[in-house]
Amino acid sequence: MTFAGTHHVGPKGCENRAAYGPGSILPIVYARPERLAAMPIGELRIWADRITGAIRRERAKSVMRHWSYDLNRHIALKQARDRIAGELERRTTSRPQTRKPRARPRLRNPERPVTP
């Protein structure tokens, strides 16, 4: 038994199985946040491009009032795109390093006596 996105329908020797097949976006659409956090940035960008293309296709179906248009799929794709964009933004934004300000050294007042 094969599930959507798990079978290989691309050319032989192709390493990127996720690039082929109609249901290949499903694993990333319903991915847990831990899985997104573990993915390399390059792979996240590839997925973001693929999901953007899928959203465009869904919008085209919607405009044409095609019988196979599914609003729930459209919403799921948009949510996945937003999650991936958030993960990419979280990783690529440079956080300013907050350093604790260094305390100025106290200078001894020569006129004030030192108390033990």
C-alpha cells in the first residue's frame, strides 16, 4: 500500500522524490513544527517555492470555477506557506547580540576613608 507522496513516479535515479507526484506536497503541508525546524534552509526554500506554485494552481482553479477546486486544500496550502515563511524568517533574521553593559569601575575617592 502506498500513500500520496510516498511512491516514486519520477524518472529513475532522481534523488528528489518530493519533486514528482500529485500528493507530494502533503507531507510538508501537515508537517509538525519540529520537522520544519530540523530541515535545512535550502530545502525549506524549495518547499516554499513548490507550495507557492500549488497555491497559484488552486487560485486558477478557483477563478475558473473548476469542479476539483477545494477551499480546504487552498487554506491548508496557505497555512503551510505561512509556517515555512515564519520558520525561514526565524532562521534568517539576525538577532542583535545583547550584551550586558559593562559596569564602570568604581574609582576610589582619595578623600574618603576606607572602611573595613
